[in-house]
Amino acid sequence: MKTLVIAEKPSVAQDIVKALTPVSGKFEKHDDHFENDTYVVTSAVGHLVEIQAPEQYDVKRGKWSFANLPVIPPHFDLKPVDKTKSRLSAVVKQAKRKDVTALINACDAGREGELIFRLIEQYAGGAKTLDKPVQRLWLQSMTPQAIRDGFDSLRSNQQMQGLADAARSRSEADWLVGINGTRAMTAFNSRDGGFFLTTVGRVQTPTLAVVVEREEQIRKFISRDYWEIHAEFAATAGTYPGKWFDPKWKKEEDGEKKADRKWTAAEAQAIVDAVRGKTASVTEEATPTTQASPGLFDLTSLQREANGKFGFSAKTTLALAQSLYERHKALTYPRTDSRHLPEDYVPVAKETFEMLADSGMKHLAPHALTALNNNYVRKIPRVFDNKKVSDHFAIIPTLQAPSGLSEAEQKLYDLVVRRFMAVFFPSAEYQVTTRISVAAGHSFKTVGKVLVKPGWLAIYGKEAAEEVEDAKDGDKGQNLVPVQPGEQVGVESVEAKGLKTRPPARYSEATLLGAMEGAGKMVDDDELREAMQEKGLGTPATRAAIIEGLINEKYMLREGREMIPTAKAFQLMTLLRGLGVEELSKPELTGEWEYKLAQMEQGKLSRSTFMAEIAAMTEHIVKKAKEYDRDTVPGDYATVTTPCPNCGGVVKENYRRYTCTGADGASEGCGFSFGKSPAGRTFEPAEVEQFMRHKKIGPLDGFRSKAGWPFVAEMALKYNEEEKNWKLEFDFGDDKKNEESGEIVEFSDEALGACPKCGSPVHEHGSNYVCSKAVPTNEQPTPSCDFKSGKIILQQPVEREQVVKLLATGKTDLLDKFVSNRTRRSFKAFLAWNAEEGKVAFEFEQREGGKKYPPRKTAAKKTPFGKPAAKKTAVKTAKVPAAKKAVKTTAPKAPRKAAVGTLKPSAALAAVIGDGTYARTEVVKKIWDYIKANNLQNPADKRSITADGKLQAVFGKDQATMFELAGIIGKHLS
């Protein structure tokens, strides 16, 4: 008889096998498990099973309505997670073995680890239970001895029942609130027709509320003028700066008032006049200070640091850390919320320093050697603390020295390694001098900060030193010239600087992660705040996905490093406030759940009581949305500056529409109105102004059909003769409307480059980029070319710069937001000119070794003799028409041939690229190679090219822009 041990991750299963081998015998390795005479050891890969409502309670998204709400199933069914079905089958197979008579839950020591195991056990049992005794392995350290000790003190199933109940309850409560809240808000917003998906959730909605609240503060912020007085003082040894301050000032409620600010120009100028040309007495105080290194990384602090230093998104950082953990075995498990190590990990830390010292990584090895030689690696309480280790410990390097890392992986690895080494190094030591210079009764402060011993800062070198070097304002810390005791210094110069107060900064991903982590501080109730103290909103493993989800659902935009809420986000917050279900947008909900789940873990609250409360809350949310009977929802709404196109009246926003309110802005108006969220996409305020002003806008993405699928379209305001008013209509961009109507097109934009078909200029036109000979123009009323390419292709916006690159070099950069119409999956591709087929096509990224990414695997068809049939190769070429669906063919095609050159350069052009015959794209590439080799791009404006002697003969002038280049070259080819 054997015992099955189920770990949460393969790496933990391997650690368990290594630890048990000396005491229970050697294990034999199989495909999905390890086995000896006593144990079978296998693992999940995170969640293998998820909960779902029974079939009769499931309502497809297109039919979401109040008639089907609330959805409160009496129980939850289980379904495999699609990506890990094979792993689930392997684990279940071991659990059902007749010779396996007992189970050990070796998943991570926490609520989520408990849930992972319990759901696998339930799924393996099916309609019946497995009916095999279960014990719990509870590990906070992964050293072999800690694992063996854990097996010697296994916990009983009954001891873990409270944690198991809390884990199931949290999972089911999130499902109930998320599903019912989302369906209720979607049903409310879709009352006027269409499908307006409005997702809500216990974590995502309070996170969004944080961003919206900050944006509201920014919008309402009124900047105020203030003045600072800066002086330069002359001592015998040299000069030093100082900033005026009021030594009697006391902190006020108005956070903008500070000791060094004056609020009128007259007050500031009076101080300048009083001290100009005077002498000042000097007093100073010097104190030594120390600064310890920051703590080890958990996932959230690593994501924040990587976002601040490198601009990595939380999702990117997690992916890189996961790769360094899984693929390179270079970092420990990254999805952790602990910043400490187990107390028995000191020997492992020493071994890690030895690995780093011998690794050959020249930028890290010397510091590791210093730590070993000076015995820095020892049991430091701020590093080693069992009480602060949760399911996992902090992220640190493993004993495996990595190789073959990408540039991004190397940056993240270095970040972790430097932080790991720094916590063992001594504190940095500074000498801080505070100097007060008093002239004509006015005080000026200067702070000098000198690094005496770098300590841990030595690991960061110049980067850290720059943080303490000369700040300009005189009070931020710099090296100071000495002043002798009793010396009078002169006021060499003094000026009042006029400044303005600034609104609070928008959230970056780093600061938003910090806000999610510290969300408990926003909770007023002491008990709830304490319950959230260690939790925050979401977990380190889910926060990146929450942020990405908000972006994908168009609640937020990522602009540079700023997170900006959209009109849809403001609309959701208005709705929740108006319906009286603001609890969905408050972190208090998480605090209340955490408090009650903690009580459940301790046996003080039953699972049935908690779930009954969740069901009641769910019914309350649905009831509020269902019974709301007013035309609009109260909120802070805008007035459009563009007048009504029908009567010239004032157009105002309400919850659902933009509506004419008459000339006085307070009447029923002329009846002109249009929906705020046509096809589920909410207008931004700036878009409304543009739409009203030009009576058209687009193409825009983010619309959804009634079935919920996304689509792209233009919109127009068109006059309806029957109703005698203007109506909003979708315009899907009929490519032939100009040709059919004969309407002459006049291009006003700068050409993007030369048409790859005929060499004529390519321009923006409506929803496409078109050859100037592909539409009727004054020069050529009958089109003679058919080159066009959409501005948005499969939901991927194609910017002007990318089209310029396509026309100049034959290919865009790698674009990553295409969405397949067939599978609805996103994919990456280049857009490339296929000369052989005469069209723009997809070109896919190359793998290492030159192989393209393969298609998804399908089961091999068998021949009558049982052998797999020979594989057929389908080379996929995706036609990219103008603003239409991509047409894919599966017919086998020969590999793409290089374009055959038949064009002859002029003598002037041949002097640059050489004589011979060329394809147009080949000529452009050679010209660009020449420009770059000779540094002919203007450093201040890379789009401008300065001609040397050879290029002057080609250009016919001293300078040309990159947009002109293809057109100029065309004149030199025959």
C-alpha cells in the first residue's frame, strides 16, 4: 500500500523526492510522477480544476437579462482548466490507483494551496468521494531537513477543515458576486438594445475606483501660484545655495501650504529686497545617519521596481520572473507575498553567495566575494523570520547560475540578485549637515549629505551615488563648502521663483500596484483594516492580471507609464453610486470577507452562514439594478461645447445619451440625441466634441455585436429626412464609394511614401491608406491602381509611422494586437509587402534557428495500417484588405520568392547604390544603408536627411524628409 503526495508545482515535488530519498528509499522517475515502495509523488501546476455553475444555471452572454438573475446555484460543479487537462488526468490516475490508500496534501501552505488540493480530490472522486484518508504537509521552508520534519508532523484533515471551508467560500463568493454583478450591470446598460458588457468584481472594481478617484482629483484641481526664494551665499571657502523657510511654521490641513512657500509675489519680493547685499550669520548641525538596504522582493515590490526602473508592465515582470523560475531555474518561485526567508535558510543563502562569487558574472561576483570574506551572510532578523514567511518565501536567486538570458531577463535577474546581496551588506553611512543662514532676520536652509561609507550602495555603484549627489535647490543634499565658526557670509544673489502647485500624479503601474497592496489603509473600520493588513486587493499572483483585465475591457488606458481611466470607467462608478451598490467599488468588501474568512479558519463562523450572507448580497445587487426605474442615473455630467446640429441648442450628457436641451440648456430641446455607448463602446469626452464638430469619427475599435464579438467601424451623424433630425449611423467603410459616386478626392496630408505597385504617393484616406491613383482625383478621375491597406486590421491599429516603414523597407515592426476573426485569439505578426502576390500580407515572427512558429498541434490521422498519415504542410498567407476581414487560404503554396529586380537606376542613383537591376524595395534599403553608414540623418529630427555630394545629385536639393524619399527614388528608376 502506498501514499500519494500531491504538490502544487513540479519543482516542489522534486524537492520532496530529494528530501525523502535518504529515509524512504530511492524513487523511480516516471513521466508524471516519482515512485518508491512507500510514496507516489506527483504535482499540479497551480489550479487544475475550477468551479462552474451546473448547466441549467448557465446563461450565455448574448441572453443575459434580468429574467435569468440572480444566478445562485445550490452547488457548484467542477471543470478542468483547459490548459492543464493532461496534468489533471495524470494526477487523477494516480489518486484512483487501488494500491494508493492515502493522500498527503503537499500544496503550498495557505488558503489557495488548500483549495487546489481539495478541488482535485473532489474531481477525482466524481459522484462518489475518493474515500481515502488525507493528511496535510505544512511547509514554510524547502530545505531537505524542513521537509523531513514536515512529514514527521503531518496535520490531520480535521485540523485543516476551517482553512478548506474558507478557501471554498472565497472562491464561490467571488464567482457569485462577479457573475451576478457583471450580468446585472450589463443587463442594465443593454436596456436600450445591443450588448454593453460591464464587468465588475470584488478586486477589479475597487482597483478601478482608486484610479477614477485620482483622475477626478486631477480634473477638479485648481492650480495656485506660489513663490520660493533662493539665495547664493559667499563664504571664504566658496559659495553655497540656500532656500528661504519660516522656522515658526506649523503644519496645516491645507497640504499645499509649506514652510518654504509664499503665496503672493509682493511677500516674496519683500524678502528678496530685505536680504539682497546683506551678510548672514551661520549655524549648522552635523549628524551621522545610516540607511539600511530595502528588504527582499516579493512579487508586488519586484513589479513596482521593474516598472519604475525599466518601464516593464506588471504582466511583463511576472512573465520574466516565471521564465527565470521555470525555464532557467535561476530564481525561486515568484508568485509570493513574503519578503523574508525561513530561519533555517542561512546555509542556503551562503551557498548562493558562493555560486555568485564563482559564476563569472563580473558585475556581481566581486560583491559576493566581499560578503563571504567579511562574513556578512549570517542570521539577520530582518531577513530570516518564520513568522513573516507565508505560503512562499521572498524571491531570491537559486544555486543555478543562469546562461542564455534575454536582455530583459538579465535585467530582472540582476535586480533580484543585487537586492538579495544588499540585504546582507552593512548600512550606508552619511554625514548630514543642516546649515541655517540668517540674513536681515530671514532664515535660509541648506542641507548637505555626504556618503561616508557606501555599505550596500557599493553593489549599485554609480546609480546609487547619483541619488545623493548635488541637488540644485539647496535643501536636498550636496557637498557643502566649509564655513568657519562665527564667519559672516555674504548674500551674493537672491531671487524669487514663481511656481504653480501641481495636481496629484496619475497612477503608474508601480504606484497602482502599491495602492492595491496597501488598500487596507483606506478602510476606516479597525477590525476590517486589520483583516486586510497582510492581504490588500488581490494577491501578488493576480494583480498583474487584474490590471491587464481592466485595460482589455477598456476601463483603463496605458499611456507611457500612466494609467488613465476611460469614460467607460467613470460611467461604471456613476452607475454603482446611482444604484446604491457602492460596496462593489470599495476595498471594505475585501476587508469584511477577509475578517469573516479568518473567523471561519478559526472555527468561529460556519461556511453556511457566510455563503447565505453572500447570496443575500448578490440578490441585493441584482434587485437594485432590476428595480431602478428612473430615466437617468445621478452623476457629474458634461456639457458639450459644440452646438446641436439641428437647432443650435445646448447638448448635454446624461447617463445614457447626449441630448439637445434647447437654447437655454434646460428644456426638452429639438429631439436630437445619440447614445453614449453605441454597440457597447463609450464615447470619450474629446471624441464627442470631434464627432459633433465634424459629424464623423473613426475608424474606432472596441465595439461589440449583439452576440458580444468585437468589431471596428466609423460613425457618422447623418440627416434623416423622415424624422427631420440628425441620427448616429455606423459606417463600415465601403472601399468603392468614391469610385461608384465619382466623388473627387483631394489629399491634404503629407505622402507616406511610394506605392509599391505603381510608385505614386500613398496617403491617408478615410479608414485606409491608399495609393493616390486608387481613388478619383483631379489629376486622374479614373483610378488605375488598387493599392489600399486598412488603418485597423483585425483590431490592430496601424499607425502612420508603420506604413512609412512598410513602404520604405517592405515590412512594419512586429505588431502584437491582431485578433483572429475565427479563433478570437490575439497574435503577433509583421505586415509585409508580398510583391509576388501584389498585396500586403502577414509575416510571422521567426523562432531561433529560423523556423516559424508552428500551427497548433492536432491529432495525427491514422492510415488503415495504424501508422500516422504523412503530414501536409499548409503555408498560410493572410490577405489584408482595406478595413475588412482577413481572408485566409489553406491551399499549399510554394515558399515566397525574393522580388526579382528589373528596375535600372539613373547614373546619379547608381553612384550611390551601384549599377545593376533592382527591385524597388531593394533600392530603398540600399539608400537607407548609405544614409545610416554616413550619418546623414539630422540628429535633432531623424526624419530629415542631409544630402552629401552624391545624394544632392539624387535629391536635387540639400535636404529631404523620409516621407519624400520613396517618391524621389521613383524618378531615378526606369
